[in-house]
Amino acid sequence: MAESDHLLWYLEKLNKKEFMRRKIHLGQKHVELGLPEIPTFDLRTTKEDLVNLLMTSYKAQHVWNMMFSIFEKLLHRALCEKINTGRNWNFLIQALNLCLLC
């Protein structure tokens, strides 16, 4: 699954009200993380457009850090756990690839 498809899957789990709250938090989260402002971002942005905007504006790690933090604020523990599981698998895969190169 491509990174953008993966991110869209998470956003699809939010209802309309949660998605709106998430966009409001996102407008603040980039400042907290010391990242540049999201270009052309407004509250009318669709889920698909937001995914494309985030993935072209930031490194994937920054996007996932923002998502985790926002899901945590919205009390979506299951989505936070899923992000952490993905992070752990990515770490394990990278470690295995390094071992294979040795």
C-alpha cells in the first residue's frame, strides 16, 4: 500500500465532525513541530486533497508524527496503536535489511 493510500485509510476512519476537528488541529500542529505552513490549506480541503497536500509538503515521518499527535488529541487510541505498530514494523524491516547487507 502506498504511503498516501495508507494515510487516506486513516482519515477515512474519521467522521465529518472529527475530520473537521483534525484539520483545525493540523493548522496548529505544524507550528508545534517547527514545520513550514501547509500551502493552500483551508477547512474546505477534502480528505484526498489533504493527503496529497501533506505528502507533497512534508517528509512522511513528519506527516505520521502530526497524525499520531492529532489522533491522540481526538482520543483515537486504536488509530494511534495502529500507527505505532506500523512504525515498529518499519523499524524491524530496516534493521533486517541492514543485517542482510552486512
